[in-house]
Amino acid sequence: MIGAMYSALSGLTAFSTQIDVSAHNVANIMTNEFKKSRTEFVALETGGVLSVIQRNESAGPFILNNTGYGPAQLELSNVDLGEETVNQIIGQRGFEANLQTIKTADDMLGSLLDIKK
């Protein structure tokens, strides 16, 4: 039961990081030349999961920007709002699932302690 709680706590941390990274990407969607980040989950040998943040260096779309000296190419952010919305929903559902695991393990542990009395 303690192992389940440990795994669920590491899952909460990992999904929280995923939501934070996605929110950071959305906050910078209008920042020129901004490069989005992604969260990848790595399973630990001891149980649980670790979140690894990786930056996506692919170029964003280019537009012609009229400067005072003539037109120049300007690179926009490579963030896709639809993709980030999906990532936030996945993060939210993963967070909720791990939270439910902790609640269930807590209830089971409480029941065991009641039986032992």
C-alpha cells in the first residue's frame, strides 16, 4: 500500500510538471522565436515515474514583417494551441487518477487499522 502511495505521489508530481510546462508554452504562444517544451515520463526502477522536460528546437512559422528598413522574415513561436489543450487535459486526468489512487490507498489503510483495533 505504501508502494502504491509512493507511485501515485510521483505521478502527481510528474503530471503537475506536465501541466506547468504546457501552461508555460501557452503563456508564450505570442512570443516571437519561442521554442516549446515537452514533458516525457520515465519509469523508475524503484517504482513511480520521473518527468523529464525537453525543449523542441523546431522552427516556428515565418512571416514577413515590415520594418522601417523594409520587409524582414520573422519567426513565430512553434507552440500549437490545440496540442497544448490536449496536453493540459491529459495532465489533468492523470493528476485526478493518481489522486484517486492515493485516496483509495488511504481508505484501505484506514480499514486495516480499524480491523487491527
